[in-house]
Amino acid sequence: MKHILALFVSVALILFAGVNLASAATLQLSTEKDAFAIGDQFTVDVKVDSEGSGINAVQGVVQISKDVLEIVGVDKSGSVFNFWLTEPTFSNDSGQVNFIGGSTSGFSGRSLQVVKVTFRVKGSGKTDIVFTDGAVTASDGSGTNVLSSMKGLSITSAPKSELETITPKPTQITRPAERAERVPAKPEIQVVGYRDPETWYSHVTRFSASWQLPNDITDVSTVISKDPTHIPVGSEGLFDNKIFPPMSEGVSYLHVRFRNNIGWGPTLHYRIAIDTTPPPAFQVRIREGEATDSPTPTMDYTAADGLSGLKRYFIQMNGGGQLTVEKGPYTFEPLKPGKYIVKVGAEDNAGNVVENILDLEIKPLEAPKITSLTSDVFVGEGRLDIIGTALPDITLQVQLKTKEGQIEQAIETHSDAHGSWATRFDRPLKKGDYVIEVTARDGRGALSYPVTSDVFRVRPRPALVLGKFEMTQFWFFTVLIIGLIGAFIAGWLFVKFEREQRSRKIVICQRDVTNMLAMLKKDIDRILEKYSDDKIDETEVSEIRHLAKRASENIEKSGKYCVQSIGEINK
């Protein structure tokens, strides 16, 4: 039921998808001949070349000229698609064939059959049979339209009497033939499109064959049949290449032989093996169920191919690379928890592929818990302790990662019978932000989803702690050095300031002493001047007494001032 629902979604998406969303598949028309007589009926194959992509739905509209052709019927019996949202229909009023088909399995091949359309020729002339609309859905679960191109075909029709004049024939060679002494050898030929007679091919197309003509050859005879020993009869003339119509599926043989003046030589039977039909759809089953806690589920599958035979099986997980495997059962390598889209394919010897897609979910174990983590972790010391709980008797992978996800250290430990566990990282750590990631694993290899701790920081150990303030050795010595440098500069500035102050006091003291001495000298000089004539009258005596008294006071003041100034300078 799930596959049917997915098909409905794919087909619904195909109705609304544009034809240029992605490029991978080609819709194409083919027929055996390109020239028909009026009244003839012929069949056109509608095919898909998936170009390596898995597909599961197709839609198309084929248009004809109503003046030249008439649609007789549409046959879906040989189609690789087994579910039709719109049954193949046709209308001669519109000159159209419509179809929308799908499959519960995916297919891949170069010439996948969609439908066969039978036409009757009712008029003469050259006409085209073309696609006017189309889409091809990839079997990727999202309904991606992978159609890249649509190839129609051209045919020519005429009355039967004129048909031979428009039917291409091998280009004849006119030349004199040498005389031979024995019958011709078996021809050696090259076949374009089917170059290896041992290989199975998955495409049907017109093809050409060519050969070298020895100088004694006068006639060539060719025929295609299913009989590997058939001998062609009758001459078709002398030519070195010929175009042949498309062949049906199975093993056919191109028979070619030469004739000279002695007679017909042996026949070359060139094998051409064609298989355009993918292997039949097959069932895939997970023994443990599509949702399981087993990390190594086992998958059963068996396919068959009745024509070219099976070449290989392959498995593809979540769109990754293909893994070639043997016939089922297949047991997966241990898978991590999560959801997987598993594509199982069978490829035949012609390269046709049938695919089956299933959803697989690996359920995780119960996740462990981290209950305690060392709060202070310092650079270069280690001793990071982790404590937690998990399922009893189970393996735990504990990883120490940087905040960016790089693994620095990893340890495996085990929980005890009660589910408790503890471990320690002793290797010194660099400064930075880290997390602890823990994953549980049981004896089967089943895993839990990883549990990650909060981010913690590894930092240098502090040299000084004041309340909540921490100072590391680096900052302690940095502050100390800065303090010493500051004290030195302050001392130097203080000494410089003191020196400048002392110098200023000395200058002032010198100036004041000089001024007082000058005043004292001036008073003494006046006294001497009064006494210079050795006569002193009362007026002069009085004046000398005044000058002497003032000089005495100045000497006393000068002495006190000098003592005080010298004292200040010495402070």
C-alpha cells in the first residue's frame, strides 16, 4: 500500500512538473522502416532511455498528421509500467495518443518499453510523429522530473507502385572483378551500434554494417534471422555497407556472404543480442521489520531475468554509492541509528535495471546521561572527571571534543550492573572551549544517539583568588611588574621634583643673602663715609648710630634667615 501511495504522489507530481527541472531521461519513438505504402499498417514503439537514472512514472502526448496517418490502436501489454493513472487513449479527431503510467518498482534502461501504437497510412507524403508533451519521474521518492529530451521520427508514404523508388537501398559498386581460384573467404564486418557479438544490448535502433570487398567479389547477400545457421540466398548486388531496420528483442543473427566467379563462399553469422526489458519486479523484505533496534538487519530478495540473465544485485543507501552484492539474503554492516532509504536493484546482462525501494529505521538504544563534570579544568593539568548513568552493563564511548567538533581524546568505559559509570581524561589540555560526547553501544553493536555536555572552558590556574575574582600567574606577575615600574617612575619623578625644589630654594637663599649683604655693605660704607674726615659731629654720630643699629638688625635677620633656609634645603 505504501508503494502505491508513493506512486500516486509521483504521478501526481509528474502532471505539474516542467520538462526542464533536471536532465537524465529521453522519450523516443522508433519503428522498423521509414517508408510505407498507402494502406500499410505499422507499429511505433514509445520508449524511454533513463540514461542511468531509476524511473517509476512516465507521461506523454504523441501527435500525428491526420492527413497522412490514422491511429488504429494502442497496446500496453509489453510495457514495463504496470499501473496507469490514465489508460493509454487515442483520438483521430485530434491526432493524439495520451498516456500516464507508473510502476511500484523503479526501472533503468536504454530502451524501456512504454506502449506500442499502431498506425495505418491513408495519405502520401513525408510526415512527422512527435511528442508535444512529456515527463519522466525519477524513483527517488520526491517525484523529480528527469526528462531531458523527446525524439520523434519522420516517415514517408507513397502508393505501392512508387514505394521502391523512395526506399533506400545499398549504394551499388560498379567495377571489373578479378578472377578467383577459390570461393571467397568468410566476410569480416563492423556493425555500428552492436560492435561486440558477445554482448547483450539494451537498445533497439537502425544500424549499419560494413565490410571490405576483396577484388574478386561480384555479389553480396545479407539477411537477418533468428536462425544462427541461416544461409542467405540471392544476390543484392555489390556493396560494402548497408543500413538495417531495428530488430526485436532476443538473439538475432546478421548473415553475410560473398560470391565470386567460382561461387558463393561461407556465411558469417554475426550475433546481435537485444534485451530492452528490465528484470521483473521482485520483493524485498527485512526479516527484523522495517523499524528495528538491530544494527545489522538481514534483507531477503531474489530476482530473475529470462532473456539476458542477471548480471548483479546492488544496494544503495540514502542516495550514496552502489554496493554490488550477491543474491540475498544480505546482512548489513552495523548501522547507526536513524532512517535510511534502501534501494535494492537487479541488473541484467544488457544493463537493464529493476529497483525496489524501502524505508529502514534503526532504532537507537536509550541514551546515556552525564550527571557530573569537573567544574574547574586548568591548562596543562588534566584530571577531567566525568560521571553518568546508562543502561546496565553496556559500553560507553566517551569523547572529548573541541567546541568545533574535533576529537581531542577518546575513552571506552562500561556501566556497572546498576547503570553507573565514571571515567577520567588525564592528558593535559590546551586552553579553549570543549564538550564531552557520550554514545552507548551494546554487544550487538547497536548504538544510542550521542549525548553532548554543555560547553566548558579549560583555563590557566589562578595565582590569586579574592572572593570571586581570580588572577592567574600571568596577570599576577604582569600587575607586579607594572607596579614596580610605576613605583620606580614615581620615585624618579619625586626625586626629580625634590631636586628641582631644592635648587629653587638654594637660588632664593643665595639671592636673599646677597641682597642682605649688599644692604649691610651699603650701611657700613655710609658709616665709613661719615668717618672719612676723622671728625664726627653730633649729627653724624646720631646718623652713624642709626646706621650701625640697622646693620646690626640686618645681620641678626640674615643669620636667622640663613639658618632657616639651610634647614629647609636639608629637609
